[in-house]
Amino acid sequence: MSATAAAPIRRRPRTDLPGPWRDYLAHGALPLIRVDDPDHPRSNYEATATAVLLRHGYDADEAWRAIQAAHPSAFTKTRKQGHSWWVKYVWNKAVADDDTFIPVGTAQTDPALAGAVHAARGALEDLAWRLPARQRPALLLVGHAVLDRMCRVGALRVPVPERDLVLDTGLSDRKTIRAQLRLLHGPLGTLHTDVWDPIHKRDTSSFEFEAPPVEGVGEIPPPSLHTPLPRGCWAALPRPSHQLWRALRKSSQPVTTEELAVAALLTEHRSSSPSPHQIRAARGALRALAEAGLAVCSGDGTWVASTRPTRKHVEQSRGEFDTSRVQVEGERMAYRSGGSSAWNIARAAAHKAQRAREVSWWEGLPADEREARRESLARRFQASAVVQQEERKRTLADRRIRHGGDEAARYRAWLASLSDEELGWRSYTRAADFATLAPPLQQALVAAWNRHRSHYKLPYRTGVVSIRLEQHTLLPVGVRERDDAFWIQQALPISSNDGRRYG
């Protein structure tokens, strides 16, 4: 019987192997990876090492020569079984995986990065549980796409252009993506909006997202040198598919549909049992995953994850991705061409007309009605939760910034517009109201205020404010009244128009 022929590979430039795998070949030192099959740990290392060689530009002959020249403690099973066995069961399988998946680079796995991303995925799940079930799919798609990008790039701070996330997630509505990034800000990390410069760096700047580092690093999964799925995958599958696949990937053993519905955040709460409707939705999505080659159902009805998508699903996903990419490239080209296009001109005119209508409507209201509306909105704001208050302030601030506003300058102008009497009254009454709140609520409010000040670079209580409050305390009649009394005592005239004194 003739030996199995080595499958050809897609040629790529030869690159250096990651440090842990260079040490494995040179010294037989085992990298720190998760061993999925404890009974045959060598198979995990040798299969992964073969895949590393392939994806760094080695063909079958070059990889076999590297194995023969490796340290005697490396590739011990392969040496025992021989070249034909390695080609049939290790090399050709690695090539099949490489043909199915889309390579995106060879960034080394940093244990600190892996630990931070793992913690961020846990925070993402906690955040999703706090939202209604219907809002979770979009949040999880965007959140995991951002964290996957960190793994690919090898950094905890990455650009998050909305149009790129359209391609990564399959979500076509950029408003939805923008809303999810706002939700991720805080619980998952920091959304840096100040780095976007549409005037001077229109082609290269975007929002950036940063996940916080964590202390201590545990065991990390095997290094991933490719995306686990083809781009456009989730656009071609039912809505719950992404959540179910993520839950399957996390599970170390087969799970039932009922268990999976809870682990995939399909239920209302962590402790809730899935409803019949949720079970039907899970079964439909699992069947689609199985047909796509992303899940496997065993004879007893339990499920496990798979990373071997079918050729049909890969082609369908690529078709979805190519369609989205054409649209995104057209939008991006129009955006980068500047504000001279007819569409941009029409949009600017529409915004201006709408703003004029809003201002005209507001100014047309009677003064007492405007005041009543202000008081109603203020009461509604005060009655809302701390998170809702913070989100509302951020939304309004971002809107002002998009229209050319400066939040720090606006704050200083507002502070200067207050009289000493009003400033003192605000300070004392707000402090008294704050003292009546429960300590946990006080801490939450202070943390929210500090985040808002830090994000928009607003000044904290300045020396000028302290001096004005001290003066108001010492001179309860007010500084202006004190000065007027002084000039009267001096028998000097006082101007009623602008407060200037003339001798």
C-alpha cells in the first residue's frame, strides 16, 4: 500500500517561531498549554507544534526536517510512529484546519494578555446578565469581537472602528454597535473617544477600547494562530448561535440543551430554568451549528463544540462577508472623501434645519412652561439609577462635543455664571441631601462623578470655588452688597448699569 501523500499548503512567508515553540524544538521544553487529552499529552504538543510550523511557512518536507533535527525529547511519539503516520494523522489534519480557517497573524500568546482577556470575558458575561435577554446577543457579539481583536493584535488597547466591527460581528447597524461600545465602557474597560480626530486624522483615527490588566496569571489555553471561525460566520447563522457556540467552547464536558440554554444566557436570570420557547430557540440554533460543523450532538443528546466548519458554511460565510465588505468599503470611501459629497451636504443641512426647529419650538414656549419642563426633567434624572444618570450625562456630553463643544470650557463658564449666593446655596443643600443617602449609594455616586470628570477632563473643586464659598460664609449678605455699602460710606456714586464706581 502506498504511503499517504502530504497535503500541499498555501504558501506564506517564512517567519520566526514563537519563543516557547523554539524552546520545544531546541531543548524539548514543553510550553504552558492546556492539555485536552490527559491520557495522550504528547499528541497535543506535537499536533500544536506541527500547526505552528505550518503557519510559519514550513511545508511538509521542511517541517519533517525540523522534527528530525529537534531535541530528542521533542516529537517522541512522531519519531516512534514514523513519517507516514505523521503525514496522515498530524500534518494533513493541520493542513485541513489551515484550509478551513482564515489565518490572521502569528502574535505570540502573552500570559498577562491572556489573563486580562479572560477576566474581561467574565466581566462581559456579568454585564450581559444584567441586561434583558433580547439585548444580550448584540452586546456579546461586539464584546467578544473586541476581545478577540486584542488577542490577535497582542495588546490590551485596540482601535475599534465601527465599520470593522460590522465585518467582525455581522451586525449591519452601526448605531447598534455604537450603543454596545457605550455599554462596555466601564464594566469591561475604557472606551477612548478622545483619540478620534475626524479633522486631522480622518483616515487613520477611530475610537479605541482598553481592557484593564489583572494581577497574577494562571494556565492559558493553547496559542491560537488563526481565527476560530470564518469571517461572516454569525451573519449566516440564527441569532442565538453565537451565544451557544461560546458556551460550548467554555464547557469542559458534553452538556444538555437545557444546561446550554442557561450557560448561553438565553434565560432571564442565571438561576432561571429555560422556557419551552427558549428550548426551541436553542434547538434550532444548535441544529444550524451542527449543519455548519460548529457543534456535534452525541447519541445521548448532549452537545460539544467543534472548530471544523463545513466547506458549505465557509463559502456561505465568505459570501456574507464579501457583501458586507463591499458596502463598508463604499461607506468608508465616501466618509474619507470629506464633507463635499452631496450626501454629506444634505445631511448637514438636515441637522441644521432640525436644530433650528428645536430651538424655535423651545423659545416659543411660555417661560413658566419652560421652567416646569426643566423641573420635570431634573426630577426624572434624580429618580433614575446611578448607571442611567451616568449614561445620560455621557450621551449629552458626547453630543455637545460632536457639535464642537468643549466640556471643560462649558463647565468653567457655567461656574462663573453662578452668583456667590447661588453657589453657596447649591453647595450646602447638595451636601445636606448627599448626607442622607445610604453609604453604598454615596460610593456609587462618587465613583460615577469621578469617572465623568476624568473622562471629560473636568476640573474638580477648584481653589476659586473654595474662596468664593469662604467669602460667602464670612459675608452672608454677599460680596456685591458689601462693596456697595463701602462706596456709600465713602459718599461715592454707584453706577446701576454695570456696577463700576466713579469718583
